[in-house]
Amino acid sequence: MYQRTSNAARSCRRRHLRRGGTIVFVAVSVTALLGLVALSVDVGRIYVAKAELQRAADAAAHAGAWVLLNEDRLHQDMQDGVFEAARREAANRAAANDVLRAAPIVHPLEDVIIGRWDDFSNGGGGMSFEDPDSWNAVKVSVQRNATHGGSILLYFGRLLGFVQKDLGAQATAAFEDGIVGFEVTDRTGNAPVLPYSLKNKSWQDLMGSPFDNYTYDPDTGEVSEGPDGLPELNVFPGGGDWQLLPGNFGTVDIGGDDNSASDLVRQILQGISAQDLAHHGGSLEFGPEGYLDLNGDTGISAGTKDALESIKGRPRMIPLFSHCWDPGNNATFRIVGWAGIRIMHVRLIGAEDRRQVIVQPAFVVDDTVIGGGSGPDYFVYRPVQFVQ
């Protein structure tokens, strides 16, 4: 009887011991599980904050870079105002993208950097700052720390001694120049290139010209008489060269070798098509020597007057030639660069010395542009893209 009682007692003690061990194990496990849950909450909060910081930086850099594409930069005394506007827009766009339900704070002069970006091929390199006229990039830093809206507070990390976390993100957006040609795809649509050419030297001399008789209003898109501070150049006759070869006035064939007046009108109104570029191997692009040769046409026809009038005030691209040879329809133009222009006035009737196609510099931003060159191009750009 005693033995049975003793065995029963020992068995009871073992059950109590096992039950106690289980309770301790469960308590430890629950504590560890709660710790993991707490950690996952804070880690998740950090990942969300990082993603939102990057989104804010991306939006800010992209918006700021687009502001740089402002034709006020054609006026030297207004360029600093464009840079200030780009910084301000970047800061405002960042603030419009909440990070953990709070607007991030971006200081325009500290957190927004404007400069020159050249490496569009692999996203490497960095900015340079030597020539403000060439600045094409905006880099934005968006942070959450003591000076920028407060650090990210941790809910459970403080149990392990981690109260807050500083986070930040950066983005750089830029638009590409260095234009070597154009390519038309289903995505891009036609290339807004005029079938006329300008003498490169005449274009280079343009910015110092006192000729300024017309005004473009960017709010309405209208052109009126009166100066607007931008110089102008008469394309006709002679593509900016009054001693051009006889029988040719700067008209070039893009596409077929003998474009009719109807072809010129179509290209003026609709741009250069993929079918036109098929005659040039699919793109209008400089060769390894840094130029391309285009056949000439017999001149600016009065039949194109209405077409040119209809695009007055709209930005277009025009090829720049270094020299040409042979007369009339047999002329060849050596194209060495591209320029963005806006037609301001058209007169193609009356005596030849009174005919005019007057243009002024304009920014042209287009998806058909092929970048990557270093030759002369003026105010022609690929759209803004992220580079870093």
C-alpha cells in the first residue's frame, strides 16, 4: 500500500514538473513571438517609409528637371530665376508626397542640386557645375531626421533600446542634349523636323543679332508684332546664307530624293514619318564623321506658305549645314547640327528680296531625338528621364 502511494506521488510530481516546464516554454515562446511581431511591425514601418521617401524624391527630381526646360533660359538675365523655380517646384512636389502620413521637408537650397549630367548610357558618373547654360539635371534628397520633419519613431524597437531611425532617399532626373539625329517609332510619332536648312554660322551669329520684331506669348501660343527680347533670323532666301548656290534656298529632301511641294507641306504639317526615314536607313543620324549629307531641293515654294503659317508659334527642329555644293535640285547640304526654332513670320509672295520666313530660338523636347553626341545642337532635347 505504501509503495503504491509513493509511486502515485512521484507520478504526480512528474506531471507537475512537466506542466511547469510547459508553462515556462510557452511563456518564453510567446515572448519571443511577440518580439518577432514587434520587430516585424517596426521593420515594415521602415520599409514603407523608405519606399515613400524614394517616391517623393523621384517625383521631386522629375518635376524640377522639367522646370529647367523653360524658354526663359534663352534670356541670360532670367536663367537664375528658372533655377530658383526648379528648386522650389522640386521642394513642393516632394512635400505633396507624404511619408508615413506627414509631408517631408525639403530645403530648396540644401536638398535640391542643379547641374550638368552627361552619362546617360549607364547611369554612372555625376554632376558638373562649370557652365550654368548647360545645366540639365536636378538631384533631390528627401530625408526624415531631426532637421527634416523628425526621425522615424519605432513602436517596439525601444524595448531593445532603439527609439528612432533616420532615413533618406535620393533621385536625379535629367534631359539629354548632344543630339545626333532622329528616329521615328510607333511610340514616338513623327519627328517635328522642317525640310529646310540653316547655315550653322548664321545660327551661331543669331544670338547677337539686334533683329527682334515679333513676340511669342507662351500662355496663348500666339505671335504678334513687337520685340520679346529674343533675336530673329530670316531663313529665306538662302538658309541664312545670302550667297547660297543658285536655284536653291536651303530646302532639303528628307525622304525621297525629289520631294514635291505636297511632300514638303505634309512634312511641315505632320513632321517626318517612318516612311520618310526609311530612305535614310530608318533614322536621320550623323555618321562616325559627325555629319550627314542631304540632297537639296529647288527652293522654298509659295505653295508651302499656308502650311508654314499654320504652324507659326509652334516649336520645330531644323538642320544646320556647314557648307553646300552644286546648284538647284542637285545641291548637297552637309548637316552638322540641329536647332530648335519657332516660326514668327511668313511672307512668300512678291519680289524675292522681300520674301521672309523669320524664326527665333525655341526649346524642342521630343521622343524621336537620338542623343549621345557632342556636336553643335541648340535647344533640342530628349524628354526628362531618371539617371540615378
